[in-house]
Amino acid sequence: MKRTVFLICLLLAPLAATAAGGNGQLDEVKIDLRDKQALQRGARLFVNFCLSCHSAGYMRYDRMGKDLGIPEAVLKDNFLFSAHRPGDLMKATMPHDDAKLWFGTAPPDLSLVARSRGPEWFYTYMRSFYQDEVSPSGWNNRVFPHVAMPHVLYEWQGTQQAIFHKDEHGQQHFERFELTKAGSMSPEEYDAAMHDLTNFMVYLGEPAKLHRYNIGVFVLIFMAIFTLLMYALKKEYWTDVK
Amino acid sequence: MEKFMQWIDERYPLTETYNEHLAKYYAPKNFNWMYYFGSLALLMLVVQIVTGIFLTMHYKPDARLAFESVEYIMRDVPWGWLMRYLHAVGASFFFIVVYLHMLRGMLYGSHRSPRELLWLVGMVIFLCLMAEAFMGYLLPWGNMSYWGAQVIISLFGAIPYVGDGLTEWIRGDFVVADATLNRFFALHVIALPLVLAGLVFVHLIALHKVGSNNPDGIEIKKNKGPDGIPVDGIPFHPYYTVKDLVGVSVFLMIYFAVVFFMPEFFGWFLEHDNFTPANLLQTPTEIKPLWYFTPFYSILRATTNTLLPYLAGVALVTMVLAVMAVKNLIGRALIVGATVVFIAGLFTLEAKFWGVVLMGLSIVLLALLPWLDRSPVKSIRYRGWMYKTAITVFCINFLLLGWLGTQGVDETKTLLAQVGTIIYLLFFVLMPVYTSLDKTRPVPERLTK
Ligand code: HEM
């Protein structure tokens, strides 16, 4: 039996490794959904800078307020656009068709981006805009080549250039970023803000995540006790089986 | 109470049924943990049906609303997220349980006489379960749902002459679309579950007719006491009901751990690409089915022109073995004729078509096990090194094929999958040979611990 369990663990380990792998070039980011302050800062950033173009159309304002501990008055004053009520879905303020006209592609709904792309990808994306004359908008992104989205936070981060090197086959490889003009934030401050935003995006992808770990702990404790009881019951019944 | 039971029993065989299937159903006393998976499969069937009913209350089978309604369930429906995770993770756990249930059969020879029909019913259940899972996977209308269905349905297009018409008939449209979603919904929520429930009922009736096998592969009914009760049998209730409860608890603990702490299971149970809505214009980088289909998917993809000569080789080996086994002339002529036609077909029809055939064959071969296995003993405990080696290689190979099916294709991986496909086929084709050559140990009269 022990050997079986061990074998199963052995089998599962590479599964986890291969499934989590993929693009090895992403920056790491630690997600902590218990940090309500960070989540609130992320929410504010998202509402102020992203919601003009992007929707989070599966999410309701009041649900967010309740989950993150934002009082309703604050929610109304600081988070809601004038046309919206607390029970509304978080829809973009810019009409879909206008956006399509301006950017060539409509800004996609961001409710689930942290689940479909992963938090690491998102964090890296937000830090990897660089100036590029080749691109029509003047912006490019290391993990999203020729992105149609302008770097909306460049005043914070400043502007950066990407340094590439060519290998012997003439292929371009990304090396590092070089700050060409400092922003209003230091690199550390900017990273911290993006960390908050990423944290919030993970919450936005799955609000139930705030609760399911806590419930899960109770469920497992209950199941452990139940298992012991059942085991004792079985032992009792089976004493007369020779 | 007694009067009441009598009243019932005169009108419905309640006590009789209870005795026949529980209190006086005698099961071998030496079941090990591999014997939990039957009742666990039953449990998972119930879990899927119950959670499915709750999901159906809020889900909208409409191409414009489906994705949104699933997110609505995840966010706005109280405990909706739990129902969805129980159901989605449950599908994967159902397959884990059923695969182990089938492996148990292969280890202890449970498919052998007199349980061939039980095994065949099981195989039909397996097919239905695959169809059920495949159709269910389209319902969230995520991009992987969409493209997965697109690719799998288009496989039928490889069938000569009728292929194109057939795929259109399945989809109800030229591409996977609203019509497809609606019919898959109907099949997933009512048609297939009904069939499954019926088949499981037949499965259990068949089991109780012949009685359970056991890890020793000994027929306990051959050794009955003076009271007509097998000496090595114990009543299913209460002994196995309480024992199964232990199995159920441990199983639920693992299942709940995944549901609450890692429902995506690193993208193996819920795929990342399925968190974006279906998009006809945006193909995911790797289109792959969920893990429980990937061994068969691997076999499908491995069937390219380079594999065909080797398949012809396998067919020739099969022919020689079959000719040696069949003694009459007409039978032999038929076998040779069929092989010639098959090999001619291999080199005239497209490899794609043979991929589909091979994928189907790889499941049919499992159904033939009761007749391919020629060993005088049933259980692996009394078999020699040949069967032990063969089944170990088969299991590793099955996992390898499964893993390859989740990966993109490149030269080495295709080669590996092709070798794996040939090994898969040879396990079955050569089985009559190695199981009859294998040195077995004597089987004891009574069950061992
Ligand atoms: C919905 C899926 C299924 C359910 C609910 C189910 C249920 C059960 C139950 C409750 C038992 C008795 C307990 C046990 O021996 O573990 C059993 C036995 C058996 N099942 Fe299944 N089963 C399913 C699928 C399958 C499949 C796919 C196969 C193989 C093709 C299969 C083959 C067998 C065999 C051979 C036995 C007798 C085992 C023995 O006596 O050693 N079953 N099944």
C-alpha cells in the first residue's frame, strides 16, 4: 500500500511539472489573496486606468466591494462611473465599436485573463511595454508582439527600450530593458503597483477563490474524522471474518 | 412493521431484492483496495448527475449565452462555483476511477469466463462515458471546448464517401455552432445519462448473476458449505457496505482536496485556454482533448504514412496467429482474405482514415480481452513473468501515450507515439501466445489473504 502511494506520487510529480511549464521567460509574481489592502489598491488601479477600454463584464461592483471590504459609500464615490449602479456589471465605458475603430481590435474582456493567460504572464505583460517605431501605436510588448494597446501607465513606469542580440542564425533574442526616460515612480514602486494589480486580477478571475480555501480546510478536517470513524466501524464489523 | 413489510412483499419483491443483492449476496472475503473502484464509479455517477442537475438550472445552451452563463454560475449563483468544480473535476475523477476499475479486471482476470458479458457491458459503459464527457466538454463554450469538438468531429470526415455528409449531420451546421451546442446539451443532460444508468443496472445484474471475482481469481461458488453458501463468501451487507464506506471516505478526501485547493489541477482538469470564449477566428496554439482521451488521441495522431507498413506487419502477424488457431479451411481462407483486403486498403486509403480506424480498434481490442487471454489461471498472483512484464509495459506505454497526446508534435514525439501504438497493438495481438506459454503457479483451493 505504501509503495502504491509512493508510486502514485512519483507519477504525479512530472505531470505537475510539465503542465505548469511552457513559456519559461515570464517574471515570477507571488499571489496573496489575504492581503485586502493590496487587493483594494489593485481594484482602484484597474477601475481608474483599465475600465475605460476593457470590461470585466462577468463581475459586479457590489460583489467586489463586499469581497474586498470596500464600504458602499467609498465604492460609489471612488469606483463607480456616474452611469453605473453598485449592482451593475463592470462594463467598459468606451463603446465597443469605437474602440475597434481606434485600435483595430476591440480591447478584450479582462475578467478571466489571469486564468487564461496566468498571473505570471499578466505581470510580465504589464512590465514589458517598450517603445518601438515599427509599431503603429509606437508601443510594443515583449510577451505580446505588436500589441494594439498603448502603454497606458507609461507616466508611472517611464519609457523603456528593448535591447536585443542576434545569434549566429540571425535570430533576435531579447536581452534586457533600458529605461530611456524615468517615470513618476521608481522601478520598485512600479513593480509593487503591478503586483497589486496582478493580485486583483487573480481575484477578478475567480472571486470564489477567496472562500474556497477556508471552506476546503473544514471539509478536509471533517472528512479526516469521518474516515477514522468509518475505519473503526469497519474494524468492528470485520472482527468475526476469519 | 412486520405487517407492513409483508404487505409490501406481497406486492413488490422488496425483501427478496434486498437479500439477493445485499444481505445474502455472498462476496469473496479477500477483496483488496482495487475492489473499491466499482462502488466509487457508482458514487461518481451519482455525483455527476446531482451536480449536473444544479448546473442545468442556471446554464444556458445558447452559443451567445453559454460562456457567460457558466461565469454567472461561478460568480453569482450561491455555491455555483462548488457545483461546477465538483462536476468538472468529477469528470476527471470518474475516469481515474473507471480506468483503475478496468485495470483491476486485467490484473485479476475478472473478464474471463463466466464474466465475459459483464466485461462487455463495462466496455459499452466506457464508450458511453467517453461520449458523455466529450459532449459535456463542449457546453462551457470555451475556446478549447470549441476547437476540441471541431477537431474530433472532423475526424469522421476521414471516412470515405460518407465522411463529409456525416460530419455535417453530427454538427447540424458547416462548423461547430449553436445547433451543435444544443444537440450536445440534449445528449449530455438526458440521453446519455439515461443510457448510462440503464447500462450500470445491467452491469450489476450481470455481476450478481455470476458473482464477483477476487484477487486470487478463484471461483468461490465452486466450494460451497452444506448450507449452500460459499465457504469463502461473506454477505455483502454489512461487511462490504462498511468496508466500501472506508474507501468512499478516503476517495472523497482526495477528490475534495482537488476540488477546493486545485480545481484546475495544473491545467489537466480545467484547461487555461477554456477560460476564453469560443472564437472561430482564433485557434488555440495546441488543440488537445482532456487527459482521459489523450492515449487514444495519440494513437490517432501517430498513424501517418510512415506507420502504415508497420501496421501491415502487425496485420500479418495477426493473420499467422489466427490461421494457426483456426483449424478449418474455410475459416483460414477468410482470415487470409480479410488480411489481404486490409493491407491493400492500408496502401490505398488515406492515413488519416486509418488513424480513426486504429483509434476505434484500440478500444475494441480491450473488449476482446476475455478471448485473447489463454492463461489457465486468472489472477496475476499465479501468472508467470511474461504476463507480468506485458501488463507492466502496457500500463507504462498507456501513460506515455496519454502524456504524448497532451504535447505538441515533433519528430521524436511522433516516433515515440508510433512505437507506443505498435506496443499497444502487440500487447493484444500476441496475448494468446504469451499467456499460453507463460509458466503459471498452482492456484490454491481456498482464498488466501
Ligand atoms: C459507470 C461506470 C461503472 C460502474 C458504475 C461500475 C460498477 C461496478 C460495480 C459496483 C462493480 C462491483 C464492485 C467491484 O467489483 O469493484 C463492478 C464490477 C465489475 N466491473 Fe464495473 N462499473 C463501471 C464500468 C466498468 C467498465 C468500463 C468495465 C470494463 C470494461 C467494468 C468491468 C467490471 C468487471 C469485469 C467487474 C467484476 C469485477 C470482479 O468481480 O473482479 N466496469 N462494476
